[in-house]
Amino acid sequence: MMPMAAFGPRAAARPAWGRVLVTGGAGFLGSRLCTRLLDSGVEVDCLDNLSTGRAEKVAHLAGRPGFRFLERDITEPGCADALTGPYDLVLHLAGPVSQAAWPDRPGEILDAGSLGTRAALAVAGRDGARFLLASSPPGAHHASDADPVGPHSACAEAVRFSEALVAAHAGAHGSNAGIVRLFNGYGPGMRTDDGGTPAAFIRQALSGRPVTVTGDGSRTHPLCYVDDMVDGVLLVAAGRSVRPVDIGGDEEPTAVEIARRVIDLAGSDSPLAFVDGPDDPPVEPRPVTGFAREIFGWLPGVTWQDGLERTVDSLRGRPDPVPTATTERAGEWWA
């Protein structure tokens, strides 16, 4: 096992992995993971079908030794066979984290959680690689998700099935497979059209529209800056834990605190508007990070105030809405 400090904020140690597969690698978190791995001397295969990812997120990596981008769908027959590897680590991010990403494609959401996870597990098993599923918290998709045919059920069921599949695979085959649950990641390059916090506030403030807060604004949000999240994912990947590990912020600013901070950072004249919400809003899950801290030595290092400042600065002047795919550099390319 590599030293846990290898992925700390200031660490420069080279990890023990030679080549890593990152599925969903052209997404918000996936592209940051690809960059961090390459910077640490690891070769990376980045797989993405560009349904929600964007090729330009990893275009800056083209030409770097050891990087290969493949525009493929992990759920399609034969995709796993095309991933020749061999890999030391498979980071599986090619799954839905919110219904907003694929609002009209429940079948694809379910395929990503089932067929996609099974294919990625098969690649890891073939090579004897560590496998890590990036998942979202239980209960993060509305209380109605207890109903398997409810309006938000596809995402919740896909998440539950993918986690169950990883746990069953580890139990039945003794494979080195684990799960990391990611809570409220944000930062430069994030989507601003999924209605989440702080994405919606930033989008509204930068466009000069009213920044809308649901209820009285007292609801709290455990924000986690993307660089801290990358640290957490790689620390968990470097271990052998099968137990799900929560990675999320330890600060919980209220919605109104976040909104006011965003308006100030944007230099916006946007008014703060309070709107009615559901009578029985779902309870947002909170990360329990004691395991990540005690076993993996993970600690978030960026405060929510500083993280928002970096994020707003990076998003200022970005096209609105942001395209979710591009035809440039499509297909397969590598250094």
C-alpha cells in the first residue's frame, strides 16, 4: 500500500500505480482526477461517452505522455474488451450523481449503475486492480425514492444497485473493491445548471437575476471543495477498504450565508429572494467523515468562503448555459 500522505495537499510522493482507468473522466471531478494522477507520474486512460462530460475538460491533457482519451460508453457491449490496460486502479465515476444530469433518460441512468458498474468491475478483476466506485449519499435524491417508480427513483435505484453490486463482488470474489460517497462537491469547472447549492446561486448572481433561497434560508449545506474531494478519493483508492467512506465538508454554512457570499463575490446587484419550498422537504444527508479522517488521514483544507471565491472567479464570463458536449477532439486520442 502506498503511504497515505502521498495525496495530501502538499505531498509530492509518486503513487504506486502505473496506469489508472478513470471512467467518466471528462466530467467535473473525473477531469480533476485525471490531471492530478498525471501530475504525480501515473499513466491515465480517460473513458467518457460525453453524455454529460465535455471533451474540452481534458483537452489540455492531450499530448501529455501517458494520457489517452477514449470516447466510449462503458455500458456498451465490447467496451470492456477495448480497455486493454493493464490497470492498477479503476476509478469508476461513469454514473449519475443527480437526476438533473439526465432528466429525460432514466434507462441510461439505470444502465450506468448496473451494466456500467459490472463492466468496470470486470476490467478491474481481469487485471487484479483496485476498484473504487464514486457514489452519492443514500437519501440524496428525495424521500419519494422509497417508491421504485417515483419521479426521482431511477437515480436512487442506480446508486443503490451499483453499491450493492460492488459489495457483493468484493464479498463473493474477495476482490479489492471499495466505495467512496461524495457530498456536495463544488469548484472551478462545475455545472451551474443542475439546481444545486451553490451552483444555482452562482448562475443567478453572475447573470444579475434574483438569487432565490428556499424557505427562510436556514438550511445548512456541507460544501466540499473539489481539490479536497480529489485528495479524499485518491486516499481511499490507495487503501483496501470495502466499507463505504464519506468524503464531504466539515463546515455547514446556511443557504442564506452562501447566497450572500456569492452575491458579494460576484459584485452583483442581484437581490436576495426568498421563495416557498415543499411542505416536507427531504432531509439532506450529512457526511460522517470520522472514518476518512482516522483511517485515511483525510482533512479538508479549503474553507467554504475561500472555495466560493475561487469558484466564482473561475466561472465569471463563462458561457451560459455551458455546453455539455463538444464535437471537437471526439473519438480516441492520446500522447
